Amino acid sequence: MCCRSHRVRVHLTHGRPLPRSQRSPGMTATTRPRSAESQTDAANAPGSDRIAPPPRFQRRPLLVVASVAAVALGALVSVWAYQGASDARDVLAVRATVERGDVIEAADLMSVPMTVDPALHPLPASELDAVAGKRAALDLVAGGVVTAEQITEVALPSVGMTVVGLNLTASALPADQVRVGDRIRVVLTSGQVPGAGTSPSSPPQTVDAEVVGAATDDASGNTILNVQVAHDDAPLVADRATAGLVAVVLDEPDTEE
């Protein structure tokens, strides 16, 4: 008699095998192998002995170089700011515009700390009380610094005097010598070129004057002088100045002619 073996599948209930009491005689339980996904979940389950490896950081040389450059730039800026602050000093500046000839009041001035070109000769802020009460030899524009050439103690023009403007080339006055307050002589030139075969019949005429204002023409580079001359000499000086036939000489102080 031949024996027949029957393979009976195990009926699962909710993923679990049936109890022995419910199995048929000869029924054997078989289990399926665990899948790779189940093994992975088990390995990642809480309480697993596996430890995750530490993260690896990637080095960035360009970022390091940029950081060092930023630190160096910040240090240079700090040094520059410190030096600028140490070179600054309090000078007199104009708070409100003052027209030429008007009296300068203390309210027209203010003290400001700044680094100024020494060639401008700005007045220190400590001179505020000394400047107040004097007159403006030139127009004082709000926001500008105050220099000694811009102030005077007398009203302009004085009684019996007239102010005339001279536009002088570099050869018509001493270089960087004439200042406001200087007493000069305005030479009325003939306009003849030396060595042209003719000579002037008489020495050139001169007119005594006082410098009451000075500036530079940015377009031509010429020096602009405002000079105060006697009322009767003003028309002649103005006529020659318009034609460019004037020059300025600076004599020794207190020279008697």
C-alpha cells in the first residue's frame, strides 16, 4: 500500500499561524523567510546595537581665505578711522551766509571737527569771539571754513575809497605772496612788448592799493584780486584792468615812497 503524503498549507490568522488545537492531523507549520526590508527595519528599531557613523565635514579653502581677508580689511578700516579722528581739529565754519562787508555775528559761526588742508589756513574754533564783530572781506558761504583772508576790521569800501577787481596772470604778480591786507602798488602797464624796437616815453604809472579779497579762477587759473584804491584812481585802474594792462608789485612793509 502506497502512502500518500499531503502538503497542507498553514492558515494564518492576522499574519500568525493557527494554534495546535485548530490544526488538522498531519498538518505541519511552515514559516516564510524574513525579507530584506524586514531585516532593515529590525536593525533600525529602537534598542538596536548599531551606531550611526559620525558626519563628515567638507573643507572649503576659499571660504577660509575669504574670512581671513574680511578680518584683515576690518582691521585696516579701524586703523584708518582712528588716524582720521586723531588728525581732526576744531575749526571755525560758517553757519549762515554772510555777505561781503556785513558784520559777522557769533550766531553766524560754528565749531566743527574736521581734517583740513593746512594750505587753507583755517581759523581755530577758539578764535570765535575774536572774529565776531568784524566784517566779511569776502562772501562767507554757509558750510565753508573761515580763513583770515575772509575777515577785516573795517567796512569795505572805506570812506573815499573804491574796490576794483583785477584778473591777473601768473606773470602779473608775485607767486603765492599776495595776501588779504597787503598794501601793494598796481602798475598800469603800456602793453608794449620788450625788444620790439620802441621804448616807453615815461615810466609806467602806479596806484597805491590794499588787497581786500583774493581768489583763483578755476577756468583759467588766474588770480583774482579785489583791491581798494582811492576814489579818483578807480576809473583808470578799472579801464586798464579790463584791457589786461595791470600788474601788481609787493613792496617791503612800511616803505616810504
